[in-house]
Amino acid sequence: MIARREFVTLLGGAAAAWPLAAWAQQAAMPVVGFVHGGSPDARRVAAFRKGLNETGYAEGQNVTVEYHLLDGHYDRLPSVMADLRRVAVIATPGERLGALAAKAASATIPIVFGIGTDPVKLGLVTSLARPGGNATGVNFFIQEIAAKRLALLHELAPKAVRVGVLVNPANASSAEATLQEIGEAARAIGLQILALNASTSAEIEAAFGTLLRERAEALFVAGDPFFFSQPVQFGLLAVGHGIPMAHSSREAVEAGALMSYATDGTDMFRQVGVYTGQILKGAKPADLPVTQSTKFELVINLKTAKTLGLDIPDKLLALADEVIE
């Protein structure tokens, strides 16, 4: 017969073993470091998880994901990368600065990026077909289609001659490239540009005040991860101030912006999840070619257009992938 003291000791030992076993199982899971300059909406995070699921990984079951959402504070990147020294993969969907910081921090940890500029020119990969290092991912053409988005805004709001261009100075190289690209495109179609800066939610609101004081008649929002993460704020401000606005996020149009034109950002997050899962299974980034987004979405908010007194040309309505009424 087991004495009471021995029974309690055995029971306590068995009980203690369960959490230890659970901890050991969790510790054995590969860890993915997810880095984003803003705070992506639930749909895009769900798309990333869907990509992982397509390769046999389920968060919390056989993989752990550590989320590092910068909310526009890019100065936190060095400390974030220091925290990710032991992860299995670093995923940076929609995050050029994050991808560059990860590449600078490690030449061995696999990196899966989603970026809007040429990864070869950035030095992230040797070539699109043969990345050749520890990074691969998705190129979704932010800079390349900026001029097209401005042209579409001009077609939707043809009387707007002075256009504000909002960029994020914390993302300096991207901001400079956008202003150069949009400046050239604006001159070609006879528009004037007013450069505006914002790195926080308060500065976004202040930028709208400047836009009105300077008598700009429309707003072009640069494709920046922090701006992606504020679609409702942008939509409400555009509606509240009666400003025709071109954004790169369809969610902003759902919230009231006039239009968006961009690649499918949600699918990009899914593709980053797929590559992350493939690498967890043993694939090498050097052998996974950089994929390029081929689907471009034009979304128009017809209700906003009517509120602004804009007549949308039939050809644009026919071209739109979605018309919000």
C-alpha cells in the first residue's frame, strides 16, 4: 500500500509532468518571426495563416508565430531583429525595411519577404529565378503601378489639378522614390503636387488639415505598410473632408476612400505563408524563385463618388474589379 505522503508526491510529480511535457512539445515547434511595419488587418494575417495551412502547418499546433508589429516605428527594427536570432524563418510580408533589416542581421536564417520594389536592386536576391542566398518571396509592384494609380485618380476626379501626395518619412527611401515617380507622372498629365508627410495616426489627421489649407483637391496615398494598416482612418477622413482619395488598400475604399489600385495584398500574404511553410519543410530560399504578383485590382466606391459629385466613366466601371455601392 502506498502511504498518503507517497501518493501525494506521485500525484504531484505526474501533474507537474504534464505542463513540462506540453512545454517541451511547444518548445520543439519551429518558430516563425512575423515582422510588419504597421499592424495588418485580420484578413491579411488570416491569409498568411492560410498559406501556412496549405503546406501542413497550423499555428499553435505544429508551428509558433511571433508577431512583431511596428505600428510605423521603424527605429524598433534593430531590437526586433535581435529578438529573432533563433527563429526558424523570418516572414516580412509587405515590408521592405523589415526584409532589409533581416538580411543585414543574418546571412543564415531564411527570410520570406513581400516587397513592392525590385528585390534584385535592393540586394536581397541575386536574381528572381535563382535567389542564391537566404531570402526569397513575393514582388508585388508598388512603385511600378504608382503612376497608373495617379492616372486613374485623375480620370475619376478630372477637375482636381492640385493633388496631395502623402508619404511616410520614416520609410525614407520609399518616400523619395514615390515622390520622384509621382512628380514625373503628374507633370506628364498636367497636375501639381503637394508633398505631405505622416508617420503616425495623429500626423495622418494633420496632413488632411494641411491638404485643405493648401487647397489641394485630391489625395494620393503612397503604398506604405503603416498606411496599409490605417484603412478605416483614411476612409473616414476622406469622407469627412470630401476629398477624392486614391489608396493602395481596398479596405480603405470599403471605409469610404474613392478608389484603390494595387496588386492583391491579401494573396501576397498568403503566398508569403506558403513559402514560409515550404521552408519549414526543408526547402531552401536559394531554390525558391521570387514570385511576381500578376493580378491588379481596381476598386471604386460609387457611393463616395456620388457624394463628391463625380460622374464615373462607364469604361472605368467596366474595368473595376469591384464597385462598392
